[in-house]
Amino acid sequence: MATVSYRRNAITRLKDDYGNFVTDHAGKASLLLVAFRYRMGISLQPHMAFDLHSLISLNVDMESLIALLLKRR
């Protein structure tokens, strides 16, 4: 009978930009989040290539929705 062995990979420590090692879970998580945000980039004023007001209708006919739900009962 064949057996399968699973390898448990774990990151025990990370080095921040200042050369300090971070070993606790919360510190490693925040360090990875900061690195992810830095790599993704941050835009302070994004340019909208389309008009949201023309795409989204704020006037929804709830009466027809209620009538449809009452018919299904």
C-alpha cells in the first residue's frame, strides 16, 4: 500500500526593509500586506473611463418585484 507524505512548509521569519527579522504571525502578515500594496501601486486620483450614472439606474420598480414574489406563493 502506498503512503503519501505531506510536506508542511512554513515561513519562520521575514526580513523588513530595515534588516529586522519579524517572527510573530501578526508582524509577518502586516509585512506581507505592506509589500503587496507597494507592488500593486496606489493611485490617489483614479481616472474613470466610463460614466457610472449612465450605467446604474437608481430608480428601481419595487412594485413589479413584489408582484412577482406574491405570484410564486
